[in-house]
Amino acid sequence: MFSIPLRLSRTLLALLSAAALGACSDASLLATHSPMHPDTNAAVTLRARSTGTVDRITLSYEVYTLSTGGGGVHVQTLTTPLAAVKTCDPAGNVANLDCSHTIAGGFPANRLIRFVAQAWDGNGKSRTESYSFAAGAYPWPNDAIPIRVSGDTVNHMDLVFIPDTDISVANFRNGLAGVIENRYFGYDTYLGNDTIMWRTLYNFYYSGVQGNYEELCSFTAPANLATLQAVGDSIAILHSTNLRDCKSGGMFSSEIDYDKTLVHETGHALFNLKDEYCCDSSYSQQACVPNLYASLAACQADAPNLSLPASACTQLSKGGTTINFWRIDSAATADGCIMGPAQHEAGSDHREADRRRILWRWGKCLGGQCFTTPECP
């Protein structure tokens, strides 16, 4: 669908190596849990689904107790070592396997759970997914509370969700599974595919301390913003009201139940993707790996790097109004770019130039330089 310029090839190879996680297996794997942050001693279900040629799935977890040490240091102590709690092993190989295990009594307060799912294919090759989530009352409620954390913040995309004042904290918490699994994971740039589990490059957290978003681009930060920003690369205020959303500084807003806005605004926040529609946004061409161009010549010069013809360059326009910026990503309403005028169409997604920039950002993160300044070499 798109090609990577030679200057990015080493980055891409590093990305594939770090994110594949058993990519040679013929069995895909998706691990999930619910609820995203189970209450103290409340039931929690661990689940893994696999497709392809599947022999078996194993679900395991380990438990850490969270406490505060001297000087306020946060301490994690392993209290239950990693152990398998469920193996789903049908007779022979199957095309689809759904394996789940419910811990009826849940976990006490102040716990962190590391969930490990592993799937084997018919050739004995395996694929593994692992992440951590909070369980029980969290001892540091002003902190970013982990709900799906795959690795260190230094080489991951870290997103923190907070509730708007137009949604109750309870409804917000109940909606977090849908935000991650039904909205973000509805796009392969977040979920991944049978070869690469892109989702392992993101960390998700939340805070119950409310903020507020009002049109146009007016944010009221939560009282614990500084603490959240120590972890999050971006803070997302999720609301229930139908508003025109925005990204400003390290914060963005979105409806909690609408994927097109969520993915569009996250594109700004994590990847510095530019709007590709006309005519009432802020426009500029990135210094490197652009998805928007300040001249037709710049767009046409970059087209071969994306395996696209120069004729794919299109000036931003709406009705009879044009501005002096050009896009190259698909604009047809049936399958258009989620950063462009077809954002709200059912088939919109990240297209060629968007995807190239996303890969570039991932490569920087894997080198521990997600958001270094200046961004370009």
C-alpha cells in the first residue's frame, strides 16, 4: 500500500524486530481483560483470541503489591509469581480459538497484574502478548493509573485518558474498554496485524480527576495535570457531548464513543500529523516525513518516495476556496484519509503519507527518542 524511503529502512527493521513478538507463528493473538480497572475484590476476566492455525492458548498472570516507601517512592513487590491459570487445548488444530478465565474474587487493593497470553500454532511455534493493569483501589489516585501498559514509557506512546465534566467518572471508567478495544484497535495502526502487533507500542492509562473541554479549543486542565504529564505523552479529555474537537499543546479532546475523532486527534497528538482538509485549521509542512506540503513542487518531489504518481498531489480546497497547501493521501469519500475531508466517512483511515510518518515516530520511540527536539536529524 505504501513504501518506505531508504532513509527510514533501518528504523523500520528495528521496529519489526522489536514488535513482531513471535511473528513467525501461523496463529495470531489478541489479549484483553475486563473491566479495564477492576474494583477491589471484583471479578476480572482474562481473555485471549487466536486465529489461523491454532493448537492451544495459555493464560498466565503474576501479581505485584503496590506500596509507598521512604521519601514517597512507589514500590512494586512481586507477591504472586507468574503461573498459568487456564489452558485451552482443543483436539487437533482449529481456525479460531477463544480462551478466557474469570477470577471471581478479583484482587485486593493496591495490586498490579501482569497478564501473559501465549498461543501456539500447529507447527509448535508460539506468539506471546504481555501487559500490566491496575486492580483494586489504586494507592496513588492522582497518578496515571495503568490499564494496559506494555513497556517502559521511554520507548512507548503513552496516552492518559481523563473524564470531562459532562460524563460521570463511573460511566467514563466503564467506557474505557470500548475506547481501546473497539475504537483504537479498530485500526491496524493501533491494533497491528497477523505479523506485527502494533498495539504493543502503546501504553494506556487513565485518571479519575476530571477536566473540561469547550469549543473551540478551550481546555480546563485537571488539578493533577503535572503528575499525569510526567507519564503521558498526551492527555486526552473524553466527553459525551457532540463538539468540534481539538488538540492544543499536550492535550486533546474527543467524544468517548466516536472512533473517527479519537483517531484523528490522536494523530495530531502523538505523530504531529497535519490536517489535510480545507480551510479552517492551522497548516504547515513538517520539517521531515511530511503528510502535508507547502507547495505543489514539494508534494510532487515526495510522491515517488510513497510509490505514488505526482498527479496524486491535490490542493486543499472546499467549495470555491483554496489554500496554498497540498496533500497526497487518498481523498475519495469511500476510503479517504482520516486526516482529510473524508475523516467522517466509514472507510477513512491513515493513508500513505500518514502511515510513513507513524512508522517514523515508532522508530524514534524504539530508540528512546519519541519526542526529542528538534524532531529531525
